[in-house]
Amino acid sequence: MTDWPADISGVLGGHTITVRGGYQYDGRVNADLDELAVADAARQLKSRNLNSIALSALFAPVNDAMELRAAEIISHEHPDCAITLSSRIGRIGLLERENAGIMNASLVTLARDTVTGFKSALEELGIAAPFYVSQNDGTLMSADFVEQYPVLTFASGPTNSMRGAAYLSGLKDALVADIGGTTTDIGVLSNGFPRESSVMVDIGGVRTNFRMPDIIALGLGGGSIVTLLKGGGVQIGPQSVGYNITTQAVVFGGETLTATDLAVAAGYADIGDRSRVARLDKRVIEDGVTEMHRLVEAGLDRMKTSGDAAPLVLVGGGSVLINRELKGISEVRTHSDAGVANAIGASIAKIGGETDKVYSYDVEGREAAMEDAIASAKARAVAAGAGADSLEIMDIEELPLAYVPGGAVRLRVKVAGDLAAAGVNQR
């Protein structure tokens, strides 16, 4: 548990056991798995009443055979435990992948309780439809799969909105600003899916390397509180009235000036009682509207990878806050259903699968390595609930590894397809 904050590691208890085994960067055996030690470790963990276990082996994303064998042994010795394989969620990078596995294992019980609750609710309502959960790459996974790998749902809300933005706008490559009641999430659409972060992800002070969308959050939303500064001008957020906007915002009879009040006063939106902001100082309105646009412009600029103007899709209930031209933006698109883009994104989502491995092109050849990576990604998509016949390759990334012999290349492949139960083509 490298570099975990003391308060979190203390709760988990620090139950770690190391046994011999693992692979080299190209999948060759580094040390044979000590199966007797694995069995003994399983018995120890069982005696401690630990029912969720994370397995992490050296270069497991390249070759997961030892993790699978260790899981088989542990299941035999401790049949009631849940097992997280780091190779299923993390990428190349031992410590960060180990952290991701531990984090996932700590959430399995919660995930099972949550899924069980939803299943019970659906049964009580007499709904017999298949049950899927959105994950953070803009695709779906089956309820059984989310019980095993709950960390893949992290940040799935913003990605749903981005997929909905792609659907509503018809754009596959664009910036997206999802403006809600408290924050604005800004991301980038690439081929219709959210762009993934290319750096290590810090979650609660823990460094991990499982996939996460490349998104920044700004403290600007419909409920953001507007503060009048002594020297002139205004500050918007990051404090917000949140879900209390319908009682605290001025247009709803409250006494707290919010970003929504400014939008109504500026004529951008017809929300609440406009007469309540009719006498608002025009200088305050102008300064506030200008500041909102400045905040969004700064966020968009941080997400762009070039100086060229790019299209922007506005979604979310707070999208009415933006109604002027924005620097660096070629066009702004929105839709009458922008407020429910999140739900639309979830409803039209496909099932995805991804693999991230290191291959030796000198040994295997590029074509064979590519076929293996694609087959692995498709197998994971099918396991998550996709129909095999509907799978399409969404992205292929080849990254030659410097200073590593044998023509080593890190190969990442992502595929997506329709729900196996639905069997319909989706836009």
C-alpha cells in the first residue's frame, strides 16, 4: 500500500502478503508462482475474516496467467471471498495498479449491496429489463461485472453527459461543458467517446493507473453564489446553494444571489420570477455574466491540445448560463434536451472492452500482436455484456518502449458493441 494516506490505510488494516511469482515486461516468467504459499496466504486471510482480496502480479497486464492461477487457488481455500485481479482494471505500472486493485477490493461489498438494492427495486416494480451500469469510458457493463469491478464506475456521470452531448449535437470530436447546479465539468470528445486521461490518477490521495476520463471541474453552476467584491466586480462560486436553489435563489423567493439569478436578469433564461431581479444593478449583471464566461473560457483553454478553434457542446441544466461567444471556440451547439444529456448518454451507451499489454514485435510480429490484443479486448467486452457480432474497434494506440530490447511496444486496444440483450444498432 504505497503512499496511502494514513487515515485510509489504517481503516484497511494493512493486510498484505507477498509470495514468489511474476513475469517480465514481455510476458516471460520472472519467477514461478509459489502455489503452496498462495494457498497458505488464503488460509491466513480466511482466518482473519477478510472476504475481499486483491491480487497483483508483476507485469500481469502482459500475462495474467499467474493472477488467474492464484485466484483459482484462493477460491478453493476461501470460497466465500471476492477476488480482484489487478490485470483487469489497472495498466502497466506495478505500484499504481496494485493500489487500483486494493481500492477496488475495498469497494466490492458496497457494490454488491448497491446492485442487490437496484435489482430488488426493479423486481418490486415488475420491471424485467436487463440491468446495466454506466462506466467511466462512456460504455456500459453488466450488473454482475460492476459487482466485481466497481472502480470502473468512478466519474461515470460526466462521461454519460459527454456521450449524450455527442448524440444530441451529432459531433464526434468536440469540447463538452456539462454545467450543473454546483460545478461545470469540461471534457473532450474523441470519435464520439470521452478522451481518457494520459496521466496517473490521484483518488483520495492514492495514486492509481486505471482508466479515467480527462475532465476538469470548475466551481461554476446554476447554484453558484455571487459575491460582490469591495473593490468592484464579482466572485462567482465555488460556494453553491446546491439543491436548495429552488428556495434560496432570488428568482425563487430566496435572498442569495446566484448564477441563475444573473442568467435570468441578463435575459438568458426564463426561470422562476424574473421580476425579483428586475432592479438588480446592471453593472453587477454585466460583471457577473462576464466572469461566468471567463471561467468557462479558461477551463476550455486548459483542455485544448492546440491553438485552433474547436466546436463546443453545452449540456446540463446550467447550460443557460453561457450565451456569448467564447474565445477559441468555432461554434457552440446546444439542444432543447441538453438538461437531460446525462440520461441520454446512459441510455444510448454501448458495452466496451479494453486491453493494454506490452508485446515484442521482434518475437511475435506486429500483425500477430495486434490480433491478440483485439481478441483480448473483444473477449472483455463480451464478458461485460456486449454482443460479439456488433463489436467495433474504437481506438488503437501503439507506444514503442524506449531502451527496452526486442522491439517492445505497448499496445492498447478499445472496442465497443451493442448490448447482447438488445441486439440493436445505436447511433
